[in-house]
Amino acid sequence: AYAAADAAVLLPLWDAMRVGGAAPAERDFSPRPRTSTRSAEAAPDDGALAVARAVAARTPGCRVVAADAVPAEAVEVNALAVEAGERKLLVVAEAGKRLDLKWLALALDTPRRRVRLSSRCVAAFGVAPHRVPPIALRDDVSVVTTPALLASTRPLWGSAGGDGYRVVFDGGAALVASPLPDPVLYYATLDDALDAYGGGNAPTTSSGAVRLAAGATGRRVMLDASLVACARRLRMIGVDAAVAGEVLRKEATPRRPLDGCDRVHVIASKVDADLRRAALEGRLVVVASSRKRAPGGACYVVRGTTPDQQFDELLDVLGERGAVATWGSRCGICNGCDWHTLAPEAVVGEAPPGVLAEASEFYRCGVCEQLFWPGAKYEDTMATLRGLALTKAVSSVS
């Protein structure tokens, strides 16, 4: 009924417009036939192709070819025009791979808010956004890429900046680019990092090496400098617990001989860089709740305020409660895991005479060179750690 009423009003109006010559022509309502796709349309020449040819000509292992001459085995790559603060970068990645800008900001050590895809490609990079080649067309543009592409033995190809042509590299070694950290190692979420810590998710790197090659499993963490006492407890149960900013002390002083915990110290200016590097390398980052600025990447904020509370909390978070009784120890001082077993006669003058008379074996850390031996001090420390774990285990059962 409504349609009939509309027609009764509109059709006479349409006829009147036709008579007066005001009605639109029929062609204005007909869809135009599609004669070509966007990729086949001729784009305006911005000179990018000519510059790409010149750059390729002076780059070993690189050439510009017709699109139908790209080798069949070649891998397609995309180049994204990125502005990171004042820097202009071409980020070259395998086509179809998603670029995580949060990871990229961490890799470039630039605040995330200052890393963005360029909105001024032609002005800043000399080429339209959808035709960016994997070579720099301007001197002030840097090229970065992943280790996987740099290690590729297959040819690589991407846009040449103009229609119908492609840039081809004989292999990854021909890419004139600086390496980024391996994105495969980075965990975007805390859940992913915790899964990998337990060893249940250990993919390989782009070179084929085991992703967590620094240890037999994924038991690797990086603790903030304020958590050094907690880190030493974790080391005692075999966890690879690095401390941000911690380095070996090179020289002894009258007030601080190279012995015990004085063999290491924390350089405050290295803390943030170490936390960033740890996140990029796949370590689980742990910081105290008192930290004002959280580092990038997957990060666990420990709520405990004392070393015992923090250790107890991390036993649950990391699933390490059983490790107190089953895992061997790393060096509690430096986190080293290079033990050398020595006979008593090899440590005469280093170990106290009373200990030399009782102990049959001594252990030297191959990293910080601290000497250890079994005895009451070690047993008391381990008993304390077992007590913390046992108390929580019993309370959880009851």
C-alpha cells in the first residue's frame, strides 16, 4: 500500500521533470563496467621506478625486472613506510606477515605513540604507499628487516615503485638492511610468556635453533633490580633468573673485595635497556609493584613486598613449587651455570682450614669464580626455601 502511494506521487513528478528536461539521464543510474582492477590501472608516474632502477644498479645482487620475470621460487616481501620519532624507516617483512607495532617500538627503543605507518609516503619516502619498494629511494631513509629474511637463501621480490616491474634480490644477503630482533622470540601477552616459560611452547628461531637455547627448558626470567634478593632464591632452585643492570665487578677495592655478593653490582643506567632486551629475547620480565613505569612486552608485576613473599608468589606463578626439591642450583651470586668440581688440594689457601678438613668436594662458578662447598650454610638456605614451598603446599591441601 505504501509503495503504491509513493508511486502515485513520484511517477507524475518524474514525467513532469522529463518534459522539462530536468530528469537525470539513464546512464547516470547505470553502473559503469569494470574495465580493469586497481593493480592493472596505470598509476601516475612519481619517478619512483626510475630511482629504484638506479639504486638497484649499484646494489650487488639486486635488479629490477618485469613482473612476469620474477623467479618462481622467490619469496614476496612487503616494505612498510614507518616513522619512528624523527627516523624514517622501511620495514621489510615477508608478505602476509602481520607487523606488531608494539614489538617494533620496543625493538627501536621508541615510545609506541611515536611509531606509526607514514601518512606522507610520497613526500617523505618518494613513492606512493601501495608501491613502496624494499630499497631506500632517499638517503635519509633506513631499511630494517627480520633475521629470517637476511638469512634467506631463496630470491626475494617486492614492488619496484612502478606498475609492471619488481625488485628482485638474489637472496637475503643482498638486502641492504639492518637486522631487527627476531619477532618469533617476542611474546605479546603474559599468558604466552608464561606458557613458554614452562617449556610447553618452545618454537624455533628463524635460523632453526631452539627458541630458548640458553637453557634446557624455558625457565628464564629477568627481574627488576629491586628484586635481586628474590632472584637469588630463584637461582638456588635452578631458575635462570637474570637481574636487570647486574654486571660482574671487575676490580676489588679495599672496602669491597671480590668475594660473595660483592662480585656483582647493578648499573642503574642499564636497567631499562636490559628489561627491554629481555622482552625481545623471550624472557619473562618480572617487576615490583612499586615500579612507576612498566617496561614493554609481557610483564608480571609481583605483589609481595619482601623477598620471601615475592619468592613464594613466583613459585605459584611460575609453577616452580616442586623445583625446590628436584632442580639443581645455579650460582646465586651471578646466575652462572658453569660449575667446576675441585678436590680439597686444589683450593688450599682459599677455603678455611676447618672446611678443608671436612669437605671432600668444592665447586667453583665458572662465571664469577666464587668458591662454594656443601655445609651448614647451604643446607640452612635450602631448608628455608623448602619450608616456604612446603608451608604453602600444605596450606593449599588443607
